[in-house]
Amino acid sequence: MKQQPIFRKVATDMFVVQSIWTGGFLGVMLIINIVKSVIAGSQGNEIEGYFSSIFIAGSIYMLVIGLLSIYFLPHYVGNGVTRKDYFMGTVIASIGLSILIPIVTIIVSFLEKFILHFFNIAYKEQTINSVDVGDHIIGEIVQSIIISPHVDPQDNWLLAMGVLSLNIFVYYLLGWLISASFYRFDVIVGIGFILIGINIKMLKDTLLRISLDLPIPGWFSSLDFLPSAFALISILLIILLSIWLIRLMTKRVAIKM
């Protein structure tokens, strides 16, 4: 019988482990949202939906596990797995995770909507895309780190899932890219990659806003002339560039046991 490729085993292993972490995260967020909903409902206030909560918190969560993904490398290499198999397996696992989270989130959101509608409790109107930071560059950076272009599932649930999947996948890659730079190089270079990661994230958000016909904040606003199709292709190129940089840094990195 033909042996399963090693990178598939790595992908399965990492996906299972990180899915367990993700189940805990989604469960905690659900409990928090239920408590917030009960409090808001008892006070007659509108409720922020589960989808919006995951949209913001999920990005930070994926950044964190992206940062942690580099620490699987010594484990696998120590057990005879090549760096290439580790890299390919991690990419596949991250894609799977970026698909799993939106699916679970949208299912819970529809159940939540049904229950709230039954009790005649209103959703809070989402204003994620209309945050005003003026011309302050610090405000723009903070907004870009915390908030990404958003599509309300009430308007288009399939597009909302796609945008959420894209956002959290990029966060994972940036976390992995930053941690790989610290692992491979010194602190100064690592800090440099943090700045690179911030710019990659801001550029991706700008291109995504262009493709979704949303307002564009100041830093990359000069790109607003780009066609939507070209903006989408540019996002794909940014993702491929990030993956290529990670591959370069993990290809021959010395293993710290």
C-alpha cells in the first residue's frame, strides 16, 4: 500500500491540534456573547452578533496561533520530518482552519438570529467599515491591526464567510512570518518584519476595500483607481509573497532544540 505523503500527516496533525484550540476559543466567545446578549436583552439594548465578535477577536486569535506555529518546527524536524514537509503541512492546516472558523461562525450566527428573532430582540447595526480615524497615521495603524473590511452576513452570508476566511488566513500568515523572522534572525530584524507585516495587512485591507467598494483610509488611498479585479489579484499576490518569505526563512533555519 502506498504510504501517505509526510506533509499530509503534518497538515492533519497541525489541523487537529489547532482545531482543538479553536474549539476552545469559539466556545469561550460563544459563552461571552450569550452573557452579553442576556445583559443587553434585559436592558432593552440591541445585541452585537456572534459573527461580528468573531470577526474582530478571531483575527487576533489567528495571529497568535500563527505566531506559535513556528514552534512546531523543532518538534517535526526532531522526529525526522523535513522543513519542506513542515512548511507545506502548516500552509494546508492554516487554510483548513481559515475555512472551518467561518463555517462554524455562520452556523452559530444563524441559530443566534433565529433565537433573537423569536424573542423579538434586535441586532446592533454594524459600523465596522465606517470607523473614522481622521488623518492620524497612528489611528489608521491601530484600526488596520484590529479591524478589517467587514461584510454583514445579513446582507450576503457567502461573501461574509469569504471575507472572514481571507482576513483570518492573512492574520495567520503574518503571525507565522513574524515568528519565523524572530526565530531565524535577531530581534532587530524581527521588529522590522513586524513593520512589514503591518504594511502588508494595511495594503491587503485597502485592496479588499477597493474590491468591495468600501471607503478607503488615507495611507494607501492613492490606490483607489485600481479596478476591483486587479485588486483581488493583488491580494492573491500578497498572500503568495508572504508564503514565499516564510518558506525562505524556514528552508535552512537552524533548529533550536
